[in-house]
Amino acid sequence: MIWLLPFLIPWSSDSYSIDMGSGRPVVGFPIELTERPNERMMMMSVGDFIRAKQKIEGSPDFCRSAINSAVGECERGSIEAQREALADAEATRVNQEALIKTLQSQLTDTQIELSTSQENTKVWQWVSVGVGAAALSTTAILIFK
């Protein structure tokens, strides 16, 4: 049960330690400065500072590998973001093509319905002219008779 304690305490030394590869890790201690209340600061012992400084200064490959690792992560992230963007663009293109086909089909159907309606309008127009003429003729015959 005691082994869970470091994971439960937010100021645990494990969360503020730097593994230097060999030997014990460099441990930082959180401090709060009154002139910088919104910043989290760390303090380390003189011995840990000297060990960290010697490791960094004595090993240019240490810094170089850290930089290369960071650049590699950035590259992987940007490549993944590019892949996702291209996949989204392709999916959007496919969806737009399907939408265009559907809209073209609906437009063709609407145009067919419009031409049919226009033809029916002309037929009903001539039917009403004929019925009106017949009614007028019948009324005239009845009046003059």
C-alpha cells in the first residue's frame, strides 16, 4: 500500500526527477516564489546541479540526441497530421462528388416535372378556351332563340 503513495502525491520526487542514465537521478524540489506566483519553479541540490552540468557539458551527444529526439517527434506528428488532412480531403471530395450527383439527379427530375407541367398547362388552357367558347355559343343561341 505504501508503494502507491508516490503516485498519489502531486509533489512526489519521482515526478520531478531527471534520469541521467547511470547512478541516482537528479531530483528537483518544487518551490514557490512570491514575485512569480503563477510559475512553478524547481530547485536542486548543489551536488545534483554539478552532476547535471557535467553530464550536459561533457556529452554533446546527450544534447544532440535530445534535440534529434524532439525533432523526430515533431516530424512524426506533422507527418501524421498531414496524413489525416489528406484523408479528410479525400473523404470530403468523395462526399462532394456524391452530393453533386444527387443534386444533378434531383435537378433533372425537377426539369422533367416542369416541362410536363408546362405541357399540361397548355392543354388545360385550350380546354378552357374551348369550354368557354361552347358556353358562349350556347348562351348566345339561348338568348337569340
